[in-house]
Amino acid sequence: MIGGISVTQLLILLVIVMLVFGTKRLRNIGSDLGSAVKGFRKGIEDEPEDKEPEKLAKAENASAKSSDKEEKEKASTPTDSNV
């Protein structure tokens, strides 16, 4: 008995879920969920907390550069008031 649910109730629930979704779709959902969890774990392991400030600084520099480019392009294009 798990949390007030008996084994027979779990089996009945499993049969109902299989009838509603089908085994092929349940298999696809299971594999998609598994790959999502693997990707999440890999993402957590790949990004140590020490490197996060560096990544934030790089991202801020990149966004600042792109906004500077946009401002220069806007300044170089003539507008109706400049003509």
C-alpha cells in the first residue's frame, strides 16, 4: 500500500490509462520525458556556478554591442526631419 492506494487500485488505474492513451503513445511520452530529464541534468552539470557571472558579463557585452550597432544604423539613416 502506497499512500493509501493499494496494488489492485494501481493496476486498475494503469489499465485505464493504457486504454485511454494506448501503449505506443505512453511509450513516446515516457521516452520524451526521459530525454527531457537527461537534458536537464546535463545542463545543470555543464554550468558550474563559478562561470555564471562570466556568461552574464559576456551576454551583457553582446547586447550592448548590438544596441550600439542599432543606434549607429538609426543615426546614419536619414529621416524626414534631416532631409
